[in-house]
Amino acid sequence: MATSSLLKSTLLGGMLLASSSLWAVECTEVVWHPSVLERYPNIYNVCQGVVEQEGKYYVEVQAKFVSLRDKKARLNFKTVDGTFDKTVETKELPADFTVYINGKKELLRNVQRDTELTIYVPSDRFALVSDLANITVVYEFEEDGASKKIN
């Protein structure tokens, strides 16, 4: 009976180890769309984790809020070494755009400068997702013009 329990424990442990290593995705394993790398070549250095949602990968990014002017948010992405990278700017976000701060939903327009936010960047485009539970609304970072809402 002891052999049977040991064998079951070994098999269960092996299956758990195999499933976690097969299904876990690390930042280094994300395959970025070339347009993302072109727009933000340091994206590898700001990845804090990876979340899969409906077969798509979203990279968790910590960002420091710089400002909101003319409906455009300016953010500094936090690198894996804890420093902050160059400022990126979204284009026109809706007035009711929300972010999560310490698990609480806040309107972006009410966020104070230097507040750290958690946002998500999909691997297939340079875009901003603030709430993975509501991924139907995604706003791209764009060079000029308004942010494009992706459904």
C-alpha cells in the first residue's frame, strides 16, 4: 500500500510539474508582432508577467502616470530592474476611461501624477488594456490622430 501511495504521489507531482511548465508563459516566450517591436523596441524590458485571455497573450506592465492632457495619457513604463523607461503617449481616450489602482477602479482623469498603474499590452499590437475582464475595449497607442477603439 505504501508503494501505491508513493507511486500516486510521484505521478501526481509529475503531472502538476509538467502541466505548469507546459502552460506557463514567461515574458521571454511572448512572440511580439513586428509592429509592436517597431513602435516600442524595449517592450521586453517592461514585461512584469503574462496573462492569457481567450487564446491571446497580454503582457502585464507597471506604469507611472505622468499626465492627462487633451484626453491623451502620458505614461512611463517600469522596467524589470525597477527604473522607468521613456514616456509613451496614448491618443484621445474617452472621458470615462478607467484604470485599476490597488484593485480599485478609478477614472483616469482623477489619477494623481506619479501614481503606479497596472495595464496590459496585447502581444499583437501596441495597445492599452486597463481591464482584462472587459477586453472588448482596447485603445491603441498611435503616432497621430485619435486612439483607435478595437472591438
